[in-house]
Amino acid sequence: MNTLSVRALLVRGMLAGLAAGAAALLVAYFLGESRVDAAIALEEHAAGGHHDHGGEEELVSRAMQATGGLATGVLVFGVAVGGIAAIAFCVALGRIGRFGPRATAAFVALGGLIAVYVVPFLKYPANPPAVGDGDTIGKRTALFFLLVLLSVLLAVGAVLLGRRLAPRLGNWNATVAAGAAFLLAVALAYVFLPSYNEVGPGFPGQLLWQFRLATLTVQAVLWAVFGLVFGALAERLLTPASARPRSAETVAA
């Protein structure tokens, strides 16, 4: 793949990430913000009806956090994910099997969702306001990103292992073996990395899981939309028009 194609795919990846971020933003606003508000209400009630900001005024209002702040964070994250995933697509295309651009984009998106979010989420799930100890937030954040890095490296290693085993075991058996090795390595990471359970006894379990499922849904929508949009853009760029499937009306004409 030449430099021009990589650059064009990078731009399309960022555009697809922007579209995916917009879709994830809608899900986050309508599905997640109500849970955040409910958690904040519980926190204020436990604090006697107000937040303790150490005597200082709140720099950013809750309304701004739920609109402009949320939009900025999700859209920037979507563009960044799109650019990184586009580079991963350039590396994966033609190297993970005889898949076209759409299928490769779908595999990259699925792998990204699992490695970047699902694996760390199962060990360190997201917590709403009023849950978690402020003294451990630095450690928990560092461990989360450490697990993200480890999960991505393990996923890359599993792909390389599958390619290496394919000539001897066949594609299916090699894929199963590589997947089993990935799961085993992740399980060992879960065992050796410390765990944190800081949910208070008075916090509603239903609200906690609704919040966590909402965050998982946001990520699933982001990666799914990216895979669909980027796959279409990549196929249009890389596949000649003469080689694309034609509709019945075009064939008849």
C-alpha cells in the first residue's frame, strides 16, 4: 500500500470516527446522562443536599458538562479512534486472510472494541458519581490504561500466533488456538492485577449496572458505526468501480 493510499485511508478513518462519535454522543446523552444525574442526586443527598467543592464555585456547570463537555470528549475520542483504527486497517488488510476492505474494517472494529474496551471493562468497570474512593482514582486509572495496553498487545500477539499456526493447523483450528491463548493470557492478567470494589452498601445496584451497561453500549455503537462507515469508504477508495458488485438495475441496463 503506497503512502497516498495510507494518507487517504487515514483521512477517511478520522471522518468515519467523527460519524461514529456523533452516533455514540446521541446514545451517551439519551441513555447515560439520566443515570449520571441520578447518581449525582444520590451523592448530593448523602452530602446533605449539596456538593462539597472546598468552598470554591463549580468551574463548569452540570448543564455544560452534559452538553458541550460531553460532545467535545466523545467527538474528539471518535476522531482519535478513527485515525488509529485506520492505521491498524492498513496493517491488517491482506494479512489476516483473504478479506475485502469491508470485512477487514469489521474485524478491526470488533477487535478494537474487545481489546480497547471490553477486556479492561470486565476487570475495571466504569463507575458513576458517588462510587469510588478519591484516594485510589489515580491507581485505578493507571491500572485501567495498563490493561488497555496489555490487551492490545495480547490481541496483536494472538493474530500473529494464528498466522503462524495456520499452515500447520488450518485457519479454523489456528484461530481457535490463538483465541484460547488470548483468553488464557487475559485471565492471568485478571488474576495478578489488583481489584477494586468501592461500591458502597447504600448505592442502588440497578442504577450501577444501568450506568455500566450504558457506557458499554456507547462504546459498542461507536465501534460498530465506525466499522460500517469506514468499511464503505475504504472499499470505495481501494476497489475499482468495475470490480464492485452491481445492482440488478445496472446489470439490466
